[in-house]
Amino acid sequence: MDVSRGSPTLPLPLALTMGEPAGIGGDIALAAWLSRDGLAPFFLIDDADRLTALADRLGLSVPVRPIVRAADALSCFAEALPVLHRPLAVPCRPGQADAANAPAVVMAIREAVTLVTAGEAAAVVTNPINKKVLYDAGFAFPGHTEFLASLAGVATPVMMLASPLLKVVPVTVHQSLKNAIDSLSIDAIVTAGRITARALQRDFGIAQPRLAVAGLNPHAGENGSLGLEDRDIVAPAVRILCQEGVSATGPLPADTMFHAAARCRYDAALCMYHDQALIPLKALSFDSGVNVTLGLPFVRTSPDHGTAFDLAGTGQARADSLVAALTLARAMVTSRRADSRA
């Protein structure tokens, strides 16, 4: 089943977090509601007054409806944007972040997870955050992925970037290239491969997923002449995955993995570091990529872009990636439910 094409209506709404309120999260949430035909109902955890003011600023005809419970979103979504009203500490100006609002940003994420865990929402969809603003306010996690894993009690979350053209998983994520190489291990690759293969089955409906595993070095090391990591780390990890029943191929030269014919031979690419995964994904699907956290007990998706302070409040921000994230979240929930009944 290609879950990227949508799925039946969910019995529960999707929980969408505010993200950094000075960024484009509000802009794209308003635009996504205007494009709501075909989307599952969603609600925002946000300041309803700031969204009303933002809609007026952007000239968007979006009635904002404060709700008391997540379930209330189902009855009003067709006529208004449902919002669990959570006031900000200080007024928000587009493009000008204030650390005083950081606690509200974090609490929106926490509340979304609580609602999904309690069976009141179907999935978590997160708007972009500004990490520096959160760090300045004492946030102790590298980003969304690690914070969500902590809330869920998951030791090893895996980040996937997904689009209709390509799915990629970086084994190492937000590290310098030197640190990423130093931290690369057989166990890290095997763990990421296991979680990815299972997620492709459970969340994407792919019965027999195929993984393409990128080499670290140019030409996958050329048998050790361009570096030993592919021979000593990547290749043994691929062998272990195959022994466990995962259809994995590699290490493969990364420069020939992402053209159209090559992409037909696998369902997801396992990459060794951040840019090795994200450059091809963004080159192919800049406006439609979705960030997915694999290995969680609930579905979480997010637009694959940042806060774009320069676009906030201008009406120029595109909602494509958020619409894709909402669409994929619905489809993943449906696929996961079908998998649990199998």
C-alpha cells in the first residue's frame, strides 16, 4: 500500500503543535486549513488570539475556534480552525522570537504527546521550532526527535525524511562531520536498519521492505583504498541485517544511489550522515518532504523545513510540506492500525 496517497477518515483528529510562534508555523497552519479538503481534521495547540491576529494580518479568511477538548475539533473543523487555546507569555511579532515564549512551545509538544498517548488524538504533527531560542531558555534536547523519544521512553529514535520520490534515514544526525564519522558503528547502522525496516512494514504498508545502505566514503571506499570504514563498519552491518531477514544491500556508492532508476530498487536509503541523506531528499522534494520519527509508540510527522523568520507574517510561506506532513500522518496511522489487526 502506498500510504502517501491518503487514507480513510480517522476517528480522532491530528494534534498540531504551535512550533516557534515568531516563525512560519502559524502562517502555514492557517494556509493548511484553507486547503483542508481531503485532509483529516486537525487542531492546533496554540494561542488562539495570535492566530486570529495573524489571519487578519495575512488577509486570510480563517475563523479561529477555541475548543475545550481535542474531540471538539471533529465537529467544527469544516467551518473553523480548531485551537486548544494556550496563551503565550508575551505578544508575538513575526520574525522576532522571544525566549519568554519558549515554555509554551515546549508545553505544546508535551501536550500533543499526552493527548495521543491518552487516545484523544490520532498523531502528533509538529510545526518547526527554533532550537537556539529553546536552548537559551534551558531546553536540554538537541531537537524534536530526542525530546519526543524522551517523552515516549524510547532509547533510540530514528529520523526519516520522506516524500513520494524518496525516503532517507541518516544513521548519524545533528553532529559535525568529524564527530559523525567518529561515532559511526556497526551497532548504530544495524539498529537504524532494524527500526527502519519495521517502520516501513508497520507505518508504510510495505510487506517486504528493501534497504539501500550508502557507503561512507567516495565509491564506498573502493575496497579500503579510500578509507576503511565501509569495509570494517558498513559492510558487516549490512551482513548482520541480511542475517536477520532484512533485505539490505550495500555499502553502495552514494553518488549513484539517487537517480530515478536506482531509486526503483529500494524503499528507503540508509545514509551515514546528515547531509548524505538530506541533500538528495531536498533536491528532489524541497517543498513536499516530511520529517518522520520512527520507533515511537505513536505517529509523529513534521514539515521538513525550519522557522523561516524572514517569511513569517509576509504571506509568502508555502504550506506544501505541512500539508504533506498532515497527509502522511493520517496515512501512517491507518497503516499502523491495519498492521496491528494483521
